[in-house]
Amino acid sequence: MKPFWRSVFSEADGTGSWSRVSSAMTLVASLVWVSYVVLHTKAIPSLDGVALFIGTGNVSYVANKVSTAIAANKGTSSSTTITSSSETKS
């Protein structure tokens, strides 16, 4: 079971991923927050705040993925040539 959780919180190359850990911490904090509110008010709260909290908490994960993608494409040509297959003949 330990290798599974290690792979969940690490990148494809095996290095630890702070963005995945922070996303998991945000999710756990949200679950605790909603559970606390439900237990004390005996009503399900509006989950707008939770969605915003999770969304902003996962910004680090998105930023990490974008920076990894940019680093992977660094040095490669990103220009694209568009050709037309319907050329007019005279």
C-alpha cells in the first residue's frame, strides 16, 4: 500500500510533488470544513465557498504542470506551416 501512496504524491520520474501534496491537503481541509459545518448546524451548507477554496488551492498544481510543459518544449520549434490543398491552377 505504501508504494501506491508514494506514486500518488510523486511525478512520473519518482520525485516528490509539492503541488499534489498541497492539492490533497486542500481537499482534506475542505472535507473537514464541510463536515464541521454539517455537524454543528445540522444542515448542508452552500458549497460555493468550498469550490472556490479547492479551485484556488489547486492553482499550484496547474502552475507546476504548465511550467513542466514549457520546460519540456523549450528548445523545440513551435512554428506551424499551414498549406492549402485547394490551390488554383492556371
